[in-house]
Amino acid sequence: MTDKTNTMVEAYNAKDLLQALKNQETFIVIKGDYQKDVRNLMDTKLSDKELLGFELGSAGTIGIVAEVFYQIANFFSNEPEEKKQLESRVRGYNMKFNENNEMVLYLRQLDF
């Protein structure tokens, strides 16, 4: 069994990123010009503080309701399937920049 805890997987395009997200890699380094696309993708999700505010204000029920609405909207969306999968899976990740100023996606659970 391999230890994925400190492994950095590199993603140069949507295909690489989607595979890393499907594998639930702990850290994903976004390389090259693809950083701009991923930045836009990350802007589609709520921050942890925003999510926490909604959850606390609704006694946790808003998360369930929001997921139902998200899945319905995603089902009827005209976006390409790859983009829908990326948007869905990236919600489990947060973003930071490393010492080389490269974008790094990491599992949200590492913040808790």
C-alpha cells in the first residue's frame, strides 16, 4: 500500500486534473497555463467559511438541500460532461500556492 499523504501529483490539463480528482489525490499541483482555468473552476465553489455559515444557520439541513439542487442543475446543464465532473469533484478541495508560486489543490479535510 502506498502512502499518498505527501505525494504531489501534477496536472497540466483537464484530463490530468480529472484523473487526480477521481483518485482523490491529497495534493495536486496545477502546472503551466492551466492554472488560469483551474482558478476559474475554484471560483465556482463556496469557501469553507461560507459553507460553515450556511450549515450553522440551517442546523445542517441546507447542505442536503443544496446538494439536491446542485445535482439537479448539473443533470440539466448543457456544459460538457468533463466540465461537470470537474466542478463536482473540485468541491472537495481547497487551493493554496506553494513556495514556487504554483497552484496546489489539497483535500479540504486536511484543514480540519
